[in-house]
Amino acid sequence: MSLYETIEMTFLQLVKSGQIPTKLHLTEEGLTALINDRTLGASWTPSIPDFWDQRVLGLPLAKAAIHNALQVEDRLIIIEWSPEAP
């Protein structure tokens, strides 16, 4: 499963439980995975040259040091994902 699919699945689970994510925290590796993801790559807005200024599922991006996570209020929900082997 791609990182984008994992983010989307986690996002939908949170929304179904009544929690509204407000920000997506990504590591550099996570951002690179999204940039290279065929599912999402075509939907980046070309007029925004800095990938950190893009939005994913309508959420602004924030740099994370260790984990990819969705922010819900003041909590971070870790996104369990491992890079796929080439």
C-alpha cells in the first residue's frame, strides 16, 4: 500500500469516528514518497513550486523529524507505513 493510500485510509477512519484532521506531518522520506506516488503525483498543483506548500486531502503539510502523522486537535496520530521495496 502506498503512503498516500495509507494516509487516505487513516484520514477516513478518523473522520468516520468524528475526529477532524487539521494537518499532515511528513518526514522528508514521506514527502519524497508522495512526490513519486503515481496516485497523487499528478494532482500536485503546478503553480505551487515548493512541495511543502502543497495540500494533501485538503490538509496543509508540516515537516516532521521522525513519523508521518495526522494532527487532530493537539494530538498526532502516527501513520503506520513502511516504504515499499523496489
